[in-house]
Amino acid sequence: MDDNRIKITIQVAQRPMTITIQKEWEHYFREAEKIINDSFLEFAKKWTYTDQQDLLSKILVDFVVKWLADEERLKGFDEEVVPMMESLKQLTDKFEID
């Protein structure tokens, strides 16, 4: 294992998982563990299920839908802001003082 990788154990839906990751990503994995487990408890209160896989599948679909919606919003934001930034740059270029 290279020096930049570490082995950690996270628990998702009461199931431990040992994974090897980049050291600098540990914070993200720990945060993901917390978010998934919080979502699991929230979904468990709302939905009837017979298998934890059912809840995990619903959580996964929910996360992907939110991610897709965020991507779409960001794309729209980029399409609006980039032309404004270019116009601003042109204006500031005119007022540069040597």
C-alpha cells in the first residue's frame, strides 16, 4: 500500500465496511457514513421495508436525483454567470490604471 492510502472501517446501515482510500479523502468518507446513516434512520421512519437493501436503494435513488438536480442548476448558473463575468472583465480592463 502506498504512503498516501489508508485502510478505514465505516459502518453503513449497521454493516461494517473496510475500505482502502486516499488519506485526504477520509473526512469525506466519514461524512458520507454519517449522512447515509442519518438518511437510513429517516427513511426507516417513513417507509415500510422488509430488507435493509430496500431502504439503501431508496436512499441511493434519492441522492442521485438530488445530485442530478444540483448539476442541472449549476449548469444553468454557469450559463448565466460566465457571460456576466466576461462582461465585467471587459469593463474592468477599460478602467485599469497603469
